[in-house]
Amino acid sequence: MSINLFQALILGLFASLSSMPGMGSSSIGNYTLGRPLVGGLVCGLVLGDLKTGILVGVAMQIVYIALVTPGGTVSADVRAVSYIGIPLAMLAIKSQGLDPASEQGMALATSFGAMVGTVGTVLFYGTATLNLVWQHIGWKAIEKRNYKQIFLVDRVYPWISHIAFSMVPTVIMCMLGAPVVEMIKTHLPMDGLAMKTLFTVGSLLPCVGIAILLKQIVRNVTDFIPYLTGFVFARSIGINLVSATVVAGMFAILVYRLKLVQLQRPAAAAGAGGGEFDDEEEDI
């Protein structure tokens, strides 16, 4: 398996579109095209191995499932993970002869994603820094009442930033990916200490993503009940993702109805208390 120039250019284009304002801003770009789950589908279609692309994308998505960018603070660039990490992980998995659905395949995928995601922060901040130049031009245009230039600042000039810091690095790293993966295969055998360490660390990375997600959604101990129930069903019954979603929906409805009951009780109690108070007022 290898990546040719045309495939690398397509991946670079998607890396650029992942945060372009012309692609619906964050809604369609960063939070859709830029997610590893979607990136795995795109990479699978471009590289001609849809199954491996999706499986690698799923493995990487778990790590970054709760990643947010508050105030522009970025700990990892998921665009780089999606369109640099996933193709390189696919090459590595095929080169090592691993099954992408196996524990070793997923561990290798998450390891590549973590490495590229950290490096990708440099590209993210490079894009943001160059965009400051266009913002400065935009302020100057407003001062001169040259409102036609605002369109260029918003829709045209950012392409320069994303081509320089998203498309070009993606193309270069994808084109260099095959030789690098072959070098890793030659110098780091599967039974060596380095690869075993890589697999071990990669196996633990999904726990980080799940822990971040739990930190955001768990408010009390009872919130763990539906969460753990899903794992029990998946392990004991072997239900698939669709079945797990249906079960989760049932829990969501039950929790919603219980919350409504809890909200209605204080209101009813307050109404009853208010009535007694009014009677006492009348008696007095």
C-alpha cells in the first residue's frame, strides 16, 4: 500500500477544508470533516481501503472524542490526526500485516494519532498566526471604508494560510509516509521492546478520551449506571453499535421523564404550601 501524489493532494485539500469558513465554518469544517471518524471514511475512499480507513478512524476518534478548543487553546490538532495520522497509520498497519480490527492494530493507530496530533498543534498555531495578517488588512479596509475587501479577508486570503500550514504539510508527510513506515518496519521489529511499548501506550490512549468525556457529562454517581450498563450489554450479549444506541435512547427517555417528575414535585409542593398560607392569612 502506498500514497501517490494525487491521493496526497486530495488529503491535503480535505485537511484545508476542515476549518475553512467557506465550508460552513466550524459546524461543517472542523467539527465534521476534521473529526477522525469522518476523516477515516475519506481516507479509506481516497486510498482504496474503506474498511481499514473507518476502523483506524474509529480508534483515533475515541482518543479525541471529547476534545474541545476553549479560547483557541489546542492540545492536539484533529485535522492533522485525520488526514496525516490516519493515512500513515493505515500504511503502518498494512506494512506490519496487522488486522485493523485487532487490539494491536488499534493500538498502533492510536499511537500514530497521538504523535501526529501533538505535532499538528504547530501547524494549527501557524495558521492562526498567519490569519492575524489578514485580520490586520481587514481592519485597515474598514478604516478606509473599503468594504469589498472584507470579502477577500473572510473568504479568499485564509486559503493562503491553510494551503501553507494544512495542505502542503499534509501532502509532504503523506508522500514521505511509505519510506518512513518501511524504515520503522525494518529497524523496529514487532517483537522488539520499542514496538511493545508503542502498543502498550496506544492501548491506554482511548482511556484518556473516555475519561475526558466522563468528566464533562458525569455529575453524580448515578450517571455511571447507564454508562456501565452499556459495557455490560456489549460484553455479555455482544450487541452492536445500533443496538447500543437504542438502549441508550431508552435510558435517555427514562432519565428525561424522571427529571420532569422531580421538577413538577417542588412546584406542586410550593402551590400547596401557598394555599395553606393564604387560608391562614384569611383566618387572621
